[in-house]
Amino acid sequence: MRLEVFLAPHCTTCREALHLVERVRRDFPTVEVRIHDLEAAPDARPHEVFAVPTYLLDGRVFSIGNPDAQALAAALSPCMAVADRCISRRFDGSRVAAILGGILAVLSCGSLLTTLGLAALQPIPVTPVVLRGLAAVGHWLQNVATPLWVSSLVLLVAGLARRGRWPLILAVGGSILLHASMLDLLAAPSLPPVPRPAATVLLLTGLAAIGEALLLGVARRSTEVLFG
């Protein structure tokens, strides 16, 4: 949207026009505002302009003389609404950080998840190669559990810091429970695995808390963007 204002130095009401232009620039930053001094640049006067001040909105005469400030704001409000929608659809780095933090949180307890998965597979006929492969993955995840946990906590805090108090509390509390479950884990996955009940409870509670934090923070924000 483009607003053009045509002025002249001899105009007694053009000072008020300049004040209106400043308000438009402040309140509607996405509006393109141009001021034309017809004495300095007489060729800039289109045939529609025969008096000063004259306001053209997207090439059409909006007002001859200074318009009411509320009427001008109402005419420019659709542009503000479009700008707000565009801002809401911009890349949301905090949401990406929160989701990535949740993924890393799951990976940080991957060794315990693998141990529980191996225990669940015991009654099912699975080749020893598959079991040993899963155990190796779990052992590797255990070695990188702490760095992943720290990274996930940092990302969750950064992503949910402005999403409200409860998402942040749930994310931090869930991360602490995940870390506690890893401390209770066996030294390395074994065949057959022997998961400890305490670690399992801490793991499931921590994952549930982090999931709830993401739902409260990230999903709620997504709903606001989609449905206004």
C-alpha cells in the first residue's frame, strides 16, 4: 500500500499533514509513504491533484485537505492486518529450537529406550544379530547421553522461554527426570536386558512432561497462527 501526500510551502495546513505522515510511518511501518513538494518538483503533480494538501492512496485520491486521523487509520488498517499475518508466518526459530530440543531429549535416553525395547522383544522370535545390533545402538547412545541431554535442555529452555511459565517448568522438570533415569540405567545394555522399574518410571514421566511442554508451547502457538 502506498500513501502519497502533496504539499507546498505556502500551505497553512501542511504542517498538520506532516504530523499525520509521521503518525502513519510510526503506526503503519509497512505502508510506503511519499511526500511531494510541488514547489520543488512541480512535475510530480498528477492531474488529479489541484490543491494542497492532497492524499493519494495507491494512486487514487483519498482526501483533499487533511483527513480525519481515524478515517486515515481505518483505510490503512487492512495493510496492518496483512503485515501481522506475514509476521506470524515468518520462520519461528524458537519453535524449531523447542522441537529439536524434544528430539534430542528422546535421543539422550535412547539407551534406556533400547533396553526396554530389547526386553519387549524377548518373547518374540528375533535373530541374535538384530538383538546385538540394537544393543550396540543402545550402548552408543549411552556414551553420548549426557551431551545430548545438555543440548536438549538448552534448546528447550531457549525455545519455550517466551511460551509461558508452565511449558518451561514442564520441560525443565521432564529433562531432570530423564537425566535421573539415565543415572539409574545399567552400565551397558545386556542380553537379556534387565530394565530397572525406577528408571522406567522416571523415563516415562520425563517424556510425558516434555511432550506436554511442547503441546502447551509449540502446538498452542501453531493453533494461534492457523486460526488467529
